[in-house]
Amino acid sequence: MADRLELDYKPKLPRDKTMGIGIVGAGEIVREAHLPAYRMAGFHVVGITNRTRSRAEETARKFGIPKVYDTARQLIEDPDVQIVDIALTADLQPEIVRMAAQAGKHVLCQKPLGETYEAAEEIVAICDEYGIRGAVNQQMRWAPGIRASHAVMQRGWFGEPVQADVQVNVHTDFAGWPFLREIETLEVMYHSIHYLDSIRFLFGTPEAVFADGAKYPGQACRGETRTTIHLRFPGETRGLVHDNHNNWAPMDDWYATFRFEGTKGIITGTNGALYNYPEGREDTIRFLSKELSPAVWHEPKLEGRWFPHAFMGTMGELMRAIEEGREPENSVRDNLLTLQMVFAAYRSMAERRPVLLSEIGKKEPATGGRTETESRPS
């Protein structure tokens, strides 16, 4: 019985791990997530560059990276680099993607893919024009709890999806990152974007979003730090994301949970990375199914967490797509649907109404703030 319940949830890695990776950016997310994950996976990082060269040099020494470049162009022109891992602000991504694409290099982009929907579409067009593979670092899809939930669904133990809930109540000092103090699109763009993408990965793409965002009295940031997002799927399926980053109570009151309900099964679990961040702990999951024993909860032990283990998944999937001559699961084109959810949420907040994803297109207004990825990997 134990073998029958074993879940296939760990990131799949390419056969060829020698593909050369060049990293543009040496911020916190690279040092704390990208590089530790690549080391665990055995990926081949050729070199790194950063606006401040000394930071790139320090990172290279710490992780044994052989080359440090003065500019992104130098990195991209290195024949040993086959994949460009972009860890810069979203406003700079189109320029780097175009440079890499012109050189025939594949790209792993940061989220959000674009400050605007048009910017994200531009990246998709560049990848198409030059025939390269482009992926997005929406790594929560590979977090153990989410991937294990997917495995339960794939085994036929879940049935038709009915309800997806993600609830988070923690303390996050967004003001600790200066760029986040000024932007007007904060929580959904930089945090709940992952929950939206993960729900879409498991349940499919919703047709409409109804969202509300709020601040906390006296907060230092301009953008929302509390959000409620209702997702309406075709038929009777629904989703809810409720996220609060202002919990001032001791950590034993914090929680980060998910619950997925189907006609045959129920899955619940925790997102361990948000407990006692940045230390975190392993994800947990439990499930029951009418196809197994309806009154018995199964609680497989999961290994790993969102940060850094899931980052093996995003890069690994891009590398496997290159090997197999196909689009990656987390392709830039696929990510347009996640961005439609994000921008629909912000339009819903502004106009106080449900917004169809089909309303989000090329005339989407600017998000109102500069984006940045040298921050916590959230």
C-alpha cells in the first residue's frame, strides 16, 4: 500500500547537466535560491555579472563560479553560455532577452515577466522571432506541497476540481527592500502572483477575478499588503487567495496553508518556506480520497521546500525543454495567462468589480511602479 501511495513530486532534471548557465544579477534571490538550487542539482554555472562587479565577484567566490563579466553583453557573447538566467528588474528584461535571443541563447526570466502586459508580450514575440526557449521563474509550481498535490490529482484520486484555497497570515517587512516602499502594486505582483500561478497550474485558467487590496494602518509601503482574490472558473469551480503580511503576533500564530477540494478527494497542506522565514521548514501535505479509503487521511512525508529546492524545477524544466525540442511548461507564453490574472486583480481593485481575463490585453495600463528582483525570493 505504501508503494501505491508514493507521490512523484521532486523536480525533474535534464540528462545533460553540462549546459552552460550565465547569470545576470547577483542579488539576494540569486545568492539564496538560484545558486544553492543549481549546486544541489549539479547544474553548470559558467559565469555571473552584476551592476556592482564586487558583488558578482563575491558571489562567484562563494559558489565557485569561474567567470565574472563586466557587462551582460560580455556574458551573452561567451560561447560557453547557452542559457541566460536573468535576475534583474522587470523593466530591463526585454533588453536582456533581445540581446540573448539575437545571440541564440535561451533565457530564464524573472517574475513578474513584465511591468505591463505589453512588455510581457514583447518578450514572447522576441523568443518567437529568434526561435529560442524562454521560461519564467514561477518556481512555486515545483514547491513540494504543490507538486505533490498535482501528483495526487494525476493519480485519479481527486476527481473534478471544486475549490482551491490559499491562506497566508504572516509578517513580511516589505519596507526592508527600498524599491518595494514606493511601488503601488505590491502584494499581488510580488507575492500572490505565485499562488495565482500555482492554482492555475493545478486547476486550469479561471475566467474572471474579483479582488480587493488594502494597506495596514501606518505601513511604510505605498502598495497593498493585504489581499483577497476570488477566482471564478468555468462551471462551478472557484478559488480564493487570502493573504495578510501584517501579523504582529509571535510566529506560533503565523500560518501559510492550502486546501484543494475535488469530487473524489481533498488535499490540505502547509507552505513551509513561510514559517519562520528565511529558515523555513519542509512542506506538509495530507489527503483523503473516495478512491482509496474515504475516512483515512494519508500523510506522506515531503522533502525540501519552496526556497531553494523549487528553483531546481524552473531551470531544470527549461533545460529539459531544450533537450527535447519543446516549449517548457513554464514558458513565457504560458506565463501571459498568469499575468492576465495579476492585472485582472489590479483592475478589479481599481474598478471594484469582477474582471474577465479576456479584458486584459495590449492596452493594459502601467502597473504604477518599478519592479525589482534583488529581494527575498517571494
